[in-house]
Amino acid sequence: MFPVEHFLILGALLFSAGLVVIITKRNAIMVLLGIELLLNASNLNLVAFNLLHPSRLDGQVFSLFVIVVAVCEAAVGLAIVLRIYRQYQTSIPDQVSELKD
Amino acid sequence: MSVAAFMLYFFGAVAAMSAIALVWIRQVFYGAILVIICLLSLAGIFALAFAEFLAVTQIMVYAGGILVVIIFGIMLTSKISGKPLVVDHTYRWSGMLAGSAFFAVLVFLINNHAFVPADHADKLLDQSVQRIGTGIMTEYLLPFEIAGLLLLIALIGAAVIAATLKTKSNDVSG
């Protein structure tokens, strides 16, 4: 049995890296990749906490649902990116600022 | 150090390095490859943490589904000039500062809390695939059905959003 803290620290590292990717990248697809990293960091934490309480499988089943939601998010997000690219000829989120002007 | 522990820390190191390299990478295609490497090594970690069903699901969904969708997205949104899609960085130092501060706070909190496992933890997790299968059909049936409905709605919505809808004026004869 491995110490749970190592899983949690890896999850924290993945979450922080995903946060930095979301903040710094100027491309909508890279932002979606960062969101995938965030969701998988939460999955890793759920699996690690399931190691602590193995009499129930709530953590693993909940991370299955997290994977389903991640698939929905990737599909809808990429469809929106394609639509915006066709409309504005750009995939940089900062340049789509029609509501702001 | 046993073989399982070596594999666990190897997969963990690969996942951590690919996630950190994603911060510096500039080409979107390489970024997608790095994310897939990270997610596959996370699947290895899941398999070593007694979550075999989750590991197989992770490999099938991410390597088979999301990778293809993301690479199609990259190909469809890059200008047709033969050059790879390169991104710029904004808010570089503030982003790094926010990420590292968040990481420091999380590590501090994790180190300050003692996680105590329940008794005889190793034995119960052996039949996790069987227990997930019966659990999905009995105890977690309502969330399972809701997740299926959500997936259906999201995929229909994505197809509708990404489709090229013809305007009414072009459609007089139909």
C-alpha cells in the first residue's frame, strides 16, 4: 500500500500545471487541454481517497462520471472553437471580444 | 523498493514532467501529445492503485476518443499554410506565480493533515471491477442514467454547433 500523500502531491502538481496552462496560453485548444489536466488531477485525488476507504467504491465510480463529463466538455468545447474559428477566423480567445466593445 | 513501487513512481514522474513541459511548449500538436502521455501514465497509476476498470476506461476514452477529436480540432483551426500552429504566452509571470503559490498552499495543507487508512484496506479492493459493475446497475443507477443522458445531449449539441447550417434563403426549393 502506497502512501496517499504522494498521490495527492502529484494531483496538486497536475492541477497547478493545468491552472498555469489555462492562464498563460493564447489558444483555445490549449485552454481545453489545461482543463483536461484539471479534471484528471481531481480523478487522481478521488482514486487516492478510495484507497483509504476501500469498503465503498464511491471514489472510483465518481471518477467514472468525471470522465463522462470531461468527454462532454471536450466535445462541446471543440465544437464551439470550430464555430468561432469559422466566424472570426481566429482561435485566440482574447481576439473574440465583440461583447466587450 | 518493489516492482510496483518503482512503476508507480516512474509513472508519476512521467506524468509530472509532461504536465510541467506543457507549460513551456509552444506548438499545439506537441501539447496534445504531452497531454496524452500524461493521461496514459495516470492510467498506469490508476491500475496500480487498485482501480483497474478506471484505468481501462481512461485509456479507451482519452487515447481513443479525445486525442482524435483534439487533433481534428488542431487541423481544422490552423491556417492552411503548412506551418505548425504556434501559440503565444500572455500573463506569463503572473500565471507562474499563481500556479506555484497554489501548489505551495496545497502541499502545505496535504503535509499538515494525517490521512489514516481504514483497516485491512488491501483485501477489499481486489474485486473492484465486479463491485463497480454491480454497483452501477444497483446503487449508482440514477447517476449512471443521468450521465448517459448528459452524454447524449452534449454530443447532439456538439454536432449541431459544429455543423454548417444552411440559411433559409438558400433553401427555397426544399
